[in-house]
Amino acid sequence: MALLLLNAVLVLAVVAAVHLYVHRRLVRDVSREGSAWRRAGTALVWLLSAVTVGAMVAGPADLPFRVVRAFEWPGLLWLALLPYLIVALLLGEVVRPLLRRFLARPYEGSSPPGTPRGDGTERGPVRDDGANDGKPAEEFFGENREAESATPRRLFIARTIGISATALAGGMSYVDSMVGETPAQSTGDNAVEVSFPFTGLWRVENSPARRVPSHGTDMFGGRYAIDFVGVDDRHRTAGSRSWRTFLATEPPELFVAFGRPVLAPADGTVVAVHDGEPDHEARRSQPALIPYALSQGARVRRGVEAIAGNHVVMSLAGGGVFVALVHFRAGSVRVSVGERVVAGQHIADCGNSGNSTQPHVHMQAMDSADLSVARGVPMRFRRFREWPSGPARNRVRDLAVPGERAVVEPL
């Protein structure tokens, strides 16, 4: 408990510190005090920080769909850009003193009283009320002119670095979003036809309709994989929330999906089964997700069982294509290797084993029964009802790929 609270405090502290640094370098350093630019920039930076926290909280809180979208789109976009921006600004810290030294030149030619101005008037006399600190006119005017020229120079340096850093961060973020990915899967792809492996309402996560590879990697044959999270009639993944939702782990039994039947998506033969992995605690909160993310590498090194957990691999009728269903509840697998199954047959129950942050069903088609070497195959799903933007509206689709965060129900 103490460790989770410490994680929560650290997450908020890091968010605040990062945005303070961004404000200093991209707002305070490049604008004059009291200017409209400074006020607008300050408001924008702190709005982005609030949206970032909102994006972290909206999902676990199971807020209404429109509220979640309002926070997630700008929040996740900003979070994708922020690491590159911070790196670019830190590089600017190295360049900053070099630019200052290059641009810093002594002001040549001070202007004592009586020197003509550019508009034909003369400069006034030096005040004799102590405001000059007893300095000669030449020294007094020279210092003030150098101070006046230093401000534009500092602004020029800060603005140059700020604009360059922002442009570099935007470019790197765009490149990162494009490299290694192909356009989202369309219904025109040469895909295998399957049914949803369940009944009732389920929310779609990591859909290949959004991006390919759908999970951000081609490892373990997951190029066109898709996740389904069980929801209730109000499209909530869990019926209740508590302080643990936002700060700690939660028991998997709390979630709607846990224990729901998982069905065979097509006729075929079972070629691989693994059971016996434990169902671990669910994690919706950022403080609980951070240590879990840090242990991701260790799970990958342990191999397929640590990633897939309890799972079944089927060879579809006709041969050449295999379907894997993973993250089953411990001890729930009902089939064995060599068994022939038919579409709609109960093969296991939804659980939270393997690389899973909350109970869900991960489904993928591939060209090999061996998850460690398989390559992904596109899928299209038979007739289903889809709620793309909340419980109010739905549509019927057939031989299609459901959209990201849509709720679906097989027909």
C-alpha cells in the first residue's frame, strides 16, 4: 500500500515537474512578463497538464464515452509528443550557452547627453538625484544600452531553441508513429472470416482498424490481434470503483469479463493448449501500471506462456490458418490437443493470466501454431452489432473489423 501511494505521488510529481520545465522554456523564456503571449502560453501548458491527468483517470473511472474521448484524444497525443519535446529541450540546454557567447558582443559607442537621436532630438541630461549611482554619464548610458540589447538577444536565443525543439519533437513523434506500421486494416484485405468468440457486450481495444501492428509489435504473431474487454449494459468494464481503481491493483473478480465463457470462433482442431498460469491482480491505475510496465521485458524473456498465459491454439478447417485465444482463467480450459471443435463451442473462460492488465480476451489469426515464430493474418468478423460512440447509437456490420473502443455484440 505504501509503495502504491508513493508511486501515485511520484506520477503526479513527474507530471507537474515536466510541465513546469516546459512552461519555463517554451513560455516564460520566450515572452515578456505580463504579455498576452505569456498569459496564453501559461494557460495552454497547464490545460495540457490537466488533460494529461484527465486521460490517466478517465479510462479507469469508466466515465461516459464522450468524456473519455474528450480527455484521451488530446491527452494521449500530448503524451506522445512530450518525451520528444523534453529531449529536444534538453539538447537545447547544451546549445544555449554557445549561442549566448556567440551573440553576446559589447555595445559599441555609448551615447552621453546631447547626442542626437535618430529622430533629430537630443538625449536629455543625466539625472542628479542619485538614480545614476554616481556613475559617469558614459558608463551609465552604456550599461543601460547593453541591458536593453541583452533582452532581445535572450529572447531571440530562447525563441530559436524553443521553436527548433518543438519542430524536432513534432517531427520525431510523427516518424515514430509511422515507422514499422502500415495503414489500418480494411475490410478489403484478404482476411480469414471468423465469428466473435463470445456472446454479450464487449469493448474493442487495440483494434487493427486503428493501426497495424495493432499492439505496436509483430512479436508472437500479433500483427492483426484484437482485444475484447467485457462490459455491462452501461458499457462499464466493472460494476464498482474505489480508491484502488486509481491508486492500486484490484481483484480480477471485480470485472464484468472475468469468468465469461469464451467460444470457438470457427470450426477447427485444437493444436496447442496451456493451462495453469495464475490470474493476477488487475491494474487500471497509472501508479499500478508503472511497475508492471517496467517488468515487461522479464515476461518477454520468459517466453510464450508468460505473455499468453492460459491459451488455446486452433487450426481452422481448410488448413494453413491458426487462431489463438489467450488470457484464460486458470483451470478453465475445456478442450485438449487433437480435439475437433465447432464454432460457438465453449472452450474456456475469460481470465487475467499472462500479459494482461485486466480480464479480457486476446484473439489473433496467424500462419503457424507456434506463437514464437508465427506471423499475423488479417481477420474479418461475421455479422455483429456495433456501438461506435456510446450506448445511444448502434449499427449492424458484417465481415468487418470493429473500430477502436467500440462496443460489439455478435448477432
